Amino acid sequence: MPTGSAKTATIPSLRVEPELRAAAESVLKEGETLSSFVESSLRRQVEYRKTQAEFIARGLASLEEARRTGVYYTSEEVLGELREMLEAKRAEKRSE
């Protein structure tokens, strides 16, 4: 994603085994280049790691809140609430 600048940067070249390159090339879509595939993969991995870090941060904050308040929930309670939320959404979709 651009950061507001028109300039671009390069990623260091990547040395891989010939088998990995061949495997990557074998799954390219029509018109897709190996470079665009690598860029897309890099973008997805960056987004995944950001999401993962945010998830961990929320979990640690939740743990700290539980320790602070002394209020803990069992996995059954959490799953039950998630099931209720899911069923409510499904009912909402059915009524549309």
C-alpha cells in the first residue's frame, strides 16, 4: 500500500531452491508474474502478522483486565456467547 509517496522501493532478491521457484511458477494465474505473486504474498503476510500482533495484544489486555477485576470466564461461557451471536446473525440474515 502506498504511503503517500510516489517513490517505490525494492525488496532484496531472494535465492530459493529451483524446486520452490518451479512450484511457485506452477501456480501462477494467467497474466500473473512471479514478481506480482511474491509482492501479493508479502502483502498478505504483513497483514497477517499485524492481525496476529493485534490479536495477541487484545488477549494480553483481556488477561490483565481479568486479573485486575478478578472476573474470569470459562471457555464454555465464551463459546456460548459466540454461539448466541452467530445464531442472532443467522436469524437476521433469514429475515432479510
